[in-house]
Amino acid sequence: MLKCRAVWKKLAPLARNSSTVCRQNVRRSGLNTGRTPTCVPTAHMSTGPAGGGKENYVYAVLVGVASVGGIAYAYQTLKGDQQRYDERMAEIASRPHKAAATAAQSEPPAVLEPEQKAPEAEAAEPSETTAPPTAGDATPSSPKLPSHSPYLLIGGGTASFAAARSIRARDPGAKVLIVTDEPDLPYMRPPLSKELWFSDDPSVTETLRFKQWNGKERSIYFQPPSFYINAEELDKAENGGVAVLLSKKVVHMDVRGNKVKLDDGTEISYDKCLIATGGVPRNLQVIERAGEEVMKRTTLFRKIEDFKSLDKVSRNVKSVTIIGGGFLGSELACALGRKSTESGLEVIQMYPERGNMGKVLPEYLSNWTTERVKREGVKVIAEALVKSVAYKDDRLEISLKDGRLVKTDHIVAAVGLEPNVDLAKSSGLEVDSDFGGYRVNAELQARSNIWVAGDASCFYDIRLGRRRVEHHDHAVVSGRLAGENMTGASKPYWHQSMFWSDLGPDVGYEAIGIVDSSLPTVGVFAKATAKDTPKAATEESGTGIRSESETEDTATSPVTSSAPAPTMEHKDDYGKGVIFYLRDKVVVGIILWNVFNRMPVARKIIKDGEEHADLNEVAKLFNIHED
């Protein structure tokens, strides 16, 4: 602007003089009509008296050239000044963000302070600070969220993270956006009902770090915050990356338009989409109908916040009742029962079955497990059908259908999981009427450009038929495969996923296939040694999340025999063993009881789908008789 003013000061006198000469020439031209003509022909100015013709023409040309040049110069100067101003403002605005990002990246991944709370997801919050991400951090203060993502993953659990990692492995420059309704970055759920409860750290609910059975410490999160990038930077990331939008829920899905709508009205389009919404804990209808006071004193255990809440409750009440005898209920019963020996907390576990894990384990093993849970300090109430729940005199009263009455301070409802298929209506995706979950093909694809993985997927098992599995290993493997297929791999889902459960560090089992106590079973047991425990297994494998990625490469073909299958006799002490589940004389499920790192063998037996005359010989493949 200063340069423009200087130029104008030099040109102004010349323009004024030229204008004066022009006016004089007009008057001299003999136009005496008493008014100035609206248009003066050029010939008059060039042929007027007093010799002004040529001079006036020169002046006019000079003024025109000077004016055009001045305007051009001013335009270029103003444009340059505006560009430099914009660059300067952008630089100033980015200083705090760059400093925070640098600090986050320089932080050692292994050291996670309590307030860092989100090791696995790309910080979807507006700035990468050490404060824990919360629901309010997401959109209001974010200048601009991505309106498009080449890879959009709905859900922030294990399947979604496995898919993101798989996509980036096959497409290193991929831009992946995870949208989760949880306030936490992707984390593993199994420790919430297992190892975290056995931690000696009083601040474990803040750090979410735990010691595995082998003594090694790790975080519940898959990756530290530095692994992720900010969501609003995803569009400009030259090398791509994984970003996470926290506390955001996808409420509508436009399959034809390849876009979704969030609960705050934001729309995001995609090229490829994965639905990994997991499931929602079921509740008992008698509890839901019991009123607000009962609901306030009931925990549906699923997320980090549920772990924190139940831990706090267990320190402030005198009695906790767990309703449910399955995996989750039994694990929490053992965990709280062990704590009760120090705090005096009364822990009650009730279920409709005759014994613990009654729907999964054969009766003899269910009875043995029930006694094991009792030794952990748990009061077990079997064959318990809840009739009603009421809040009276500052306590909960659970009335059973056989007339028994149980008084307690808090209830944990561990009665199963309902697959989250909220998007089925808007998306038009098919939900399986028998198993629940979105029906997918062999490549985990529900529609063009849409895949489903984890608890929410209902897939076709080439050996066992259509199934839906709710375990960690399935989430890992199905998420990984979906990610590969989103990048064009076109691989079928062949994996026989496994699951495991630990009743503390000394008793654990791994299972695969269909394990249903209503099926015929054959069990082969042997005497256990000190190495036949979950603790010893993790010491050998080096990981607390067992058998996530086994293949069947190390398995050998089962040994067959023409001898008739013997009747198995079970002893009172089931140290270690193998339980075979049969359908039409074919093994469709296997439980390895305190037998670890043998899952590839079990997987191959089920895949072969053959009849075995002597399962005692098949059991030898698991080396259970070795010392």
C-alpha cells in the first residue's frame, strides 16, 4: 500500500495538468452553446486552436498509460500483500498445534501417564494434548472434520483396529477414519474382566495398565496416541494415516450415496466402509421394569467406564450379585471373589443352570468349576430364575421363582450380548433372523463397498454352517481379513476362531468350534503339572492375549484307529485334558482344559471333519500325557 501511494503522488500532478489543458481546449473549440458537450469528438481536440492538438494527444496517451500501469502495479502489490498476510496468519495459528503434536510424538509409547488414557487411536480430539479425550473434545472446537474418507470404519473396537492395521499394511498411503461412540481409543476388552482385577496398582483404573499372568506389564490400548493423526488433518496427510473421531455415533447410512450421517448432523462420504459396531450387553426385563433406583444400582459390563464403575462400587458396598453363569459372569465372580478375601465384600453369583458354565461345559466339569468358584470366596446360587427385583430399605431384593429371596447392594447383569445392528434400517442391510448380526458373504461383504467384521457379523462357516461369534480372536481375524478385502484381496473367511477364559491365574481353557453342553462329549484328562496354567502359558508365549493369530500350518493329521471309542471315566480332579464335542459322530468343537499352545491341532481336526473311532488316540496329538 505504501508503494501505491508513492506512485500516485508522482502521477497526480501530471494527471491534473493534463485535465486542465483538456478543459481549456474544449472552451477554445468555439462551443458557445452555454453547456459542455457530453461527447467531444477526437478531431476537435487534435485540431483546435492555440496549437493544442498534438500536445493534448500526447498528454492523453501519457495519462492513460500511467493510469493503467498504476492500477496494474497496485493490483499486484495488494495481491502479494494479501498472500503474505494469509501465510503469516496460518503460521501463527498452527504454532500451538505443531508444538503439541511434536511433544506427543516424542513421548515414549511404553510410558503412559494416567491422563493419556488413549493409547490406540489417532487423536480425534482437536489438539493432541495429554488430557484424556472426552465427548466434548470432538466436534465443537474442531475447525474442520473430514468430509470424505477413502476408508471409513464404523466402531472403535478390536475388529475395527485390526482392519485399520491391515489396510495400512497393504496400502501404506491409505487414509483411514475410525468413528466410535466411545470416548476411548481402540483397546482390548478381555483384560477388563481378567487381569485388570488382579492388579496390585491402586491407580489401575486410571492407568489401565496391568500385569499379565507372566508378570510383564502392558497397556490395555493397542497403540499409544502418537500412532494416530488428528482427524482434521487426514485430508492433507501426504502419507495417509489412521484417525479416530471419539464420542461420535453414526446414525444413518446412505448405501447408494456412499455416505453416513453422524449424531451431530455431520456427513462423511467414503469409498470403502467397514461396519464393526460390536454388541450391546443384554439386560433382564425384570430389572428394566423395576424402576430407576434398581437401574442405578445395576451394571451392564462391557466398556472401560463399566470396569471403572464396578471397581468403585466394589470398594463402597457390602454385597455384589452377579447374574449369569457364562464366561463374563464367571470371570467377574472369580475376580471379585478373590478381592473379597481382603475387603470383606460379599460376592454372589446366580444363574439358571445347574452349574457354572453349564451351557458350555459337560455337567461333570461344570460341577468341578462351580466348586472352584466357591473356593474363590463366591456364594453360588444355582438353578436361580429371577422373578422380580425391587429396591427396599436402601437395598436390592431379588426374588426368585422358587421363593428364595436374595438381598444385595449392587447387581451385575452378565446375561449375554445383543449384536448392534442399528444401521440395518437406514442401510437396508440384511440381519440374520436366527443368529442376529449382518449377514455377509464368504469375504465378509454385505453390499458393494461395505464389509462387516467382529461381533456384528453373521458369516458362513464352510464346516459348521452360518455362525456368529463374540470373541476376541474372531474380532482380530475377521477385522484383519475385512481390511485386506477392502484393499482388493478377495479372500474368503476360512479361519476357525478360538476363545479362552481364565478363572484366575491357575485355571484356564481355550475352545474352538461349537461347544454346547447339549451335544455328546468325550473327555480325556491327565494329571496337571506346574506348567499347565494360564500363568505358565503366558510365560511361554510372551503375551496375555493368547492364540490370536494361529494358523494350522504346524498341525499334523490326527491319528485314526479302528478300535471302538471307550467310555471315558472322569476323576474328581481335572488337572488338564481335552473335551471333544460331537455332532453326527464328527468333532465340531474342542475345549483344551489347562492345555495351551495346541490350538492349531484342534483347528485342523475340525477343518478335516472326519469321524474318529478312537478319540483317545486323537487326544494324544495334544501331548496331554507329557510331564
